[in-house]
Amino acid sequence: MNSMDSAAWFERAKKVIPGGVNSPVRAFNGVGGTPVYFKSGKGAVAQTEDGTELIDFCGSWGPLILGHAREEIVDAVAKTAADGLTFGANTAAEAEFAELICSQIPEMDMVRLVSSGTEAVMTAVRLARGVTNRRKIVKFDGCYHGHSDYLLVASGSGLLTGGISSSAGVSPAATEEVFVAPYNDLAAVQEILKANGDEIAAVIVEPIAGNMGLVEPVAGFLEGLRTATAECGALLIFDEVINGFRLGPTTFGHMCGVKADITTLGKIIGGGMPIGAIGGTREIMSHLAPLGPVYQAGTLSGNPVAVAAGMKTIELLRDESPYLKMEIHGKRLADGINRIADAKGLDLHCAQRGGMFTPFFRKEPVRNLDDSKACDQKAHARYFHHMLDHGFYTPPSGFEVAFVSAAHTKEDIDAFVDAFEKLQAE
């Protein structure tokens, strides 16, 4: 029987894994302390190697919208795995899964499955370049689109936690083909497109930013991007790896009525298994090989186990529609935190949309990366460890979004708010 705790596992891991982790934010550099090691989860609760049960508001950074180990998903995975883990060839299930995704997203005629969000976005950018025969792209400061070279410029997520905005080892040639604008600054994008429009292949954006904390688009921002890109012949890419199927059983682009040319998906559509997807119109998607000249391939693309988990997840979301429940619980949590902050005169505001939330440790609204970076990260670290000590796991970074899942109960939400109030009393 294993008797090692999280601290012991971390020391052991550091000997064979760089930094002891397989993704930097897990090292707790942004909050300090010893990283937590998990061994099991069910519903809204995850158990650590220390034997502690935590109510989980991280949800594996977003995929677990239905909670840990949902029985129907586990059964689908087990049944599929028993029939074969992977074939590196075509399966009926991947065609059915693509049909299901397209049926939920009317703007999407075709979809290509890959194995991660990073891979999906990398392919989307290549596709945009192939379609337009242009090289340059526009992204937004603080929006994280995975760790491919062209998009590790002014990124959010774990890079911010580590105190950097770009990565060493990225070719200068890659960064020269990327323009960066502040999120929510339509005028800045319009200026870039006015001066360089005939060189721009695409503008890529998280419709709701989730890697500098939860930052929503201001009125007219997404609509303005749609108009500006159409006028100069650039494509609009919505990175919905976090957003997709988050607020409804479709994309946020469809819900808000702004049609992107290419949409990337991930996280939720894998139900906890590694997956990503690129989708768009038949005209655009037909540029991908083997129909067209834009190459993309992958040994595990359309992996049957990931497809099984994803299909069951989307079916459950479609049939059960837990979105109103998550909105009610998310609002109850954020309202509770904001009520406490107002009563005590704290420099804090909890942003919330649906089941997504971020406690920003500043009073003013957060509209872009500069606003997010102005928050008190030491206060966030105190909040994180206090909540952890009181039985709640939240993202160990002030630049990440927390998630209320369909598995959370009203009692979980109220307990979270009660624990938060004790933080301010200590």
C-alpha cells in the first residue's frame, strides 16, 4: 500500500521530471508551497495522496464540466478500451463524433480531430495561412493559445505565473510574423489591419479570455473583429478550447451570433481525455490534406477512447442541459464573494460568467492583461492556500479561471463562500 504524501511524491518526481511537473503551473510557483498530488476523484470531490478530500473548482483546467468519473463516461471509455485502444486508422465512432459536433454548431460543416488544444490551434493557424496565402497573424496580449512557437508571444496562462510572457527557444522569425494587440482594444486591431491588412492571414482570439483570469469581451469587440477581418480578407479564428460547450451545448461564437471562419475546440469535447478539434465551413476545411495542400496528421488523431469520452460528454450536456444550474451556482458563489468584499472594504472583485469565475484582487473591472497583472498576486496566494486548507482546490494561479461543474451542489457553493469569509477574518 502506498504511504507517500504529496511532498514525498514531489521530491521523487523532481529527480526524473523537469521541475517535478509535466505542466509548469502545477509546480505552484505562482502561489508557493508544495504541489498537491491527486489519486482519485468522483463528482465534485478529488482525493489527494495525503488522504485529504478536496471540493474541486479547477476541474482539470476545464474539461470536467460534469465532474470527476461520471459513470456514463467511464463506462463508455472502458467499453471502447476493451475493444482496442487505438488503430491509427479510421473508425465509425470518429465519423459519428464529427457529425455530433457539427450538429451542435450550425456554422461548422466539417471538423478535424487532433490530440490537444495546442495542436488544434497550430493547425488552425496553418490552415488560415494556406487559405489566404498570407503569413502574419494578430493575437491578443494575455490570450494563451497553446505552446506552439508562433503563439508563445505575449501569452497568458502558465507563462504569466512564471513571470514571463514568451518562451526562450522561440525563433525570432516566428515572432516577426505575429502582431500583438491588447484584448478588448478594437481600435488597436483596426490600426494593425489598416497598415498591414494584405499581409494578415488571421486574427485569433479567445472570445471570452480565460488565461488572464476571466475577462469578457466588451460590447462590440467580437463584432468589430468580424467586420475588420472581413474587410481586409483575413480570417477570424475563435479559440474555444475553454469556451466551447462551456456556456451552452455549442460554441460561444454561435451563442453570441458572431461567426468565426475557423473554430478550435478542446477540453470539454474530450470529457477528460486528450483531444482537440478544428472546424469551419466546407470551403475552408477542404484545404486540409488529403483534399487540399495544407498538411496535418497525427497517429492518435481521432483516438477511439478519447472519442468515446467526448461523445458521451456532449450527449449528456445536450440531453441534460446543466447550464442554468451552473449559472445559478456560479452567480451565487461570485455574489457571495463580492458581498463579503464590499462589506469589508476589500480590494477584490469576483468576475463570473456561467460556471466560470475568477476572484480578481482589485476593485476595478479587469478588461485586459494590464488590468489583470495589476491585481495583488500575493493576496491571491493567501486566498489559494486558505481555501486549500479549508478543503477546496482552486487554480494555483491568479491568471487562470476556476470552474463550477454540474457536479457541484448548492451546499458546495455555500461552503466555499463561508470558507472565503473566514479568510478575511483571519
